[in-house]
Amino acid sequence: MAQQRNPLEREQLCCSICLDLLKDPGSLHCGHSYCMNCIKNHWDKEDEKRIYSCPQCRKTFTPRPELMKNTILADLVEELKKTGLHAAPAHHCYAGAEDVACDVCTGRKCKALKSCLVCLVSYCEEHLQPHYLSPAFKMHKLVEPSKNLQENICPRHNEVMKMFCRTDQQCICYLCSVDEHKDHDTVTAAAESTQKQRELDLSREEVQQRLQDIDKDMKVLQQEVEALTLSADKAVKDTNKTFTEMMRLLQKRNSDVEQQIRSKLETEVSRVKDLQEKLQQEITELKKREAKLKQLSLTHDHNQFLLNYCSLSALSPSTHSSTINVRPLGHFENVTAAVAKVRGQLQNFLTETWTNISLAVAEVDVLLTEPEPKTRAEFLRYSQEITLDPNTVNTRLLLSEGNRKVSFTKHPFHHTDRFTGIYPQVLSKECLTGRCYWEVEWRGKEVCVAVTYTDISRSAHECKFGYNDKSWSLYYWRNNCEFVHNSIQTYVSGDLSSRVGVYLDHRAGLLSFYSISDTMTLLHRVQTTFTQPLYAGVQFYPHFGSTAEFCKLK
């Protein structure tokens, strides 16, 4: 008799909040009972309202009732526990708000153990038994409990959707396949699910491979941080020793070099760590996607699988190269060499040689140089505003437009440090290092666009752009185009326009000239080694009305 009463007693002795046997039961004035902690926690949430309610009948109490332990219920609970049934069996595990409820249960519903894709009904353990015992249910498909079973029903024909339309990428029923989807590419949902599962497996493999590649890159980057730090420390030590030998006059420069190295070290390490952080973020996103793909791959409901699969967003492309490349010898060794080189050059150290040391520090880059831009939008990322230096302008040239435009004129203007030879040319004020891009709009019969070192001669024939080892120039003349360096002329073919684009990657030793119209056309590219900072320059042949303007780029 006791066993027969157990189910009823068990239900009566369960807390409707935690759904477990009552612990320290307390009864309200309305007659309902709860675990003491459960009802207290419930009322704590209602403190702000100062109105306290029963979770079952919603009767309100003011003020908050003082609860006392219900000893009779407590004794009944203890007696029930002695039977060994400390919790309800599976068929009496009631469904909570987040659970799938049994569709057959009446009254208080139990948790569903399985859902049937044929019946489109979810069953608890008790009501599922016929599916296990009766041959009539042998062909039914049981899956994990699902709240979305009705999504398998065609809203138009009220039939189970067992087909998939590849044309419209949607689940359909058989009647749909012979009606509005008659001429479409249709297959069974099971066949499409199998194919998508294969694609899912390939996508997971791609994610796993990318994770492995990123892991390798992370290790390489960490090794480079360590090597970079060691190299920086050694460079600081060596330069300190060298500067000590250069007497008290060089102590300030010693401190400056150390500061630059430390600053560059911090910058480079920061770059690497930024990339590490991006890679870590990509790892996190890829792992999340892998988990989502794994969860999706375990979905046995073909229609639900296809619905979820179709909602998947495409895997975003990787934001970095598959392999991190580094410059194993591109650390601070050049700084040590540059300092040693100036040991005996005390007189010129503060003017010319100091540039070499700063450039050696600036060239430290553990990551390989980025490839040359391919589109004009990419070039504009490195746009450099160029203005012309009045101190270098030839006496037959006139500057205007905020020193961005130069014109050939018959009126001489006197400037210090100007070009005094027969060739009307001028240099920019800006020193060009790193990656730079600028464009020159020109008018006239003949013009030269160039880059040069600042120590190029200012007089006689040696100053002419391109006809020495200090400058590189592109000449437009008589509808022809030539590239000239160190007096070696190279004929350039291609569509010529009145606008020239110049791209400089100082560290990589790359200099490119482009003809700019509706498209960019490469005219000539130089690969060399630049030993000093460069300056932009233009030159005219003696033709009045000729102009050249450095364009403002957006």
C-alpha cells in the first residue's frame, strides 16, 4: 500500500519551485508548501514591490509572512526518503520552462525523453514505451526532444516536409514537389542532409587546419619576440660601449640611440602582440564556429538540420597570411654597425651620420614587408602630402598653390641652397622614408618626375636628375618616356597621361612610376637599396607655360 501511495505522496511533497522533495518545508496561509530557502529566494526578488505572492496560486501577502517549519510535512518527507526514493523517477521528472514537455501527459507534464519525426509528438519515458514495444512504430524516427517539430509540417499542404528544393533552398513536402516546385531540382531531405553533412565535415576540417596554422604562427611570433628582445639588449650594450669610447661629447647621442632602440623595440613587440591578439581572437571565433558546426552535425532531424545549416553564415576569410614570415637577421645588428662606423667621425656625427643611425633603427621589422599595393585605393593608404622647398628652387622656376605647384618663368627668383645649373628643378621639403605615394599633375611639352638624395649637386651638369647615382627620374619628352639613373637611359612603353603616380617603399628598396587616368598603368619599377632618405623632385626643359603640381590626395 505504501508503494502505491508513493507517486501521489511524492508529487504532494515536491517543491514547485525546485521540483525536488521539500527541504525544511514551510507552508503559506494559502495552503501551499515550499522549501524554506526556495520561497525566501523567491520573495527576496519581490522586496522592491513590498508585495509577496504564492508562486502557485498568486495570492499576495503584505507584509512579508514569517515562515515556520511544517514539522508534519518534514516527517513525511523523511519517511519517504527512508524508502530509498530520494528523487522522482524519470517518468515523474516534470518539465521546466526550458524543457521540452511530453505532448501526451495531462495535467502537470513530464520532461520529454524523445521526439518522433513521424508522429511529430514528443514523449516522456512512460508514453514512449509503445514506440519500443509495438512493431507498428518500428519505422518511426526518434530524435532528441525538440520544440520545433511543427516546423516540419508544410504550412500549405499540412504534410510532413520530407523533400528539399535545391532551387529555392527550402524544405518542402511531396505535394509541393509536384506542384509549385514541379520543375525545380528536388531531392529527399535525407539525401540533401547527407550531402550537407559532407560539406560540414570539410568546413570543420578547414577550421581545424586554420587553427593549426595559427598555432604555428603564434609560436613563431613568440620566438621572434624573444629574439628581438635579445638582439635589442645586445645592441644597447654594444652601442653603450662604443659611445663610451667617443668621449663626453657623444654622451647625449648615446642616450638618444638607446631611447630610439627601446622605443622601436616597444613598437615592434607591440605590433607582434597586436597580431597575436588578432590571431587569438580568430582562434576564439573559429573554436566557437567549430563548436556550432559540431553541434549541428549531431542534429538527427534532417529538416531541422537543413534549416539551421541554411542559416549558417559563410566562414569569414582569414585576416592574415597562412604562415607568418619574419626577418631573422633584421633586428638591431645594423644599429651596432652604424654606431661603430661613426667612431672616428666626430666632426660630422651631429649633421650627416646621425641620419644613418636613426635609419638603421627604423629599418628593424620582424615581419616581412607588405606586398606592393595593387589598386589605387590601396596606394592612397600611403599617400604623402608633398610641398616644394623654396630654398632649392631654380632661379627660373616659380612656386605657387602653397608651394605645391611649380611653373617655368623668365623672371629669376633668388633663393639660398637653390639649383643654380642650367636645369630648372626643385626638391620637396618632406623627407621620404617608409612607404609613400604621391601624384604629380603636369602641363607642357617636357617634364621630369624624380626622387633623389638631398646631397645631390646643386650646380653644373652633375645636378641633373637621373644623370648621377643619387637620383632616379622619369622623363616625358616628345611623346616619349624614359627612366634614367646614373646616366643609364631605359625606354619606357605604355599609355602616357598628364598625371604620374610615384610609389616608394624605402625599406624594401622599391620605386614604381604609374600613369594615372581612369586606371593605373605601371610604367617602370626599380628594385635597389636606398642608403639615405629621399626627396621628391621635378624638372622642366626651358618651355614657358610648363607646370607641375603635387596633387592633394583624399
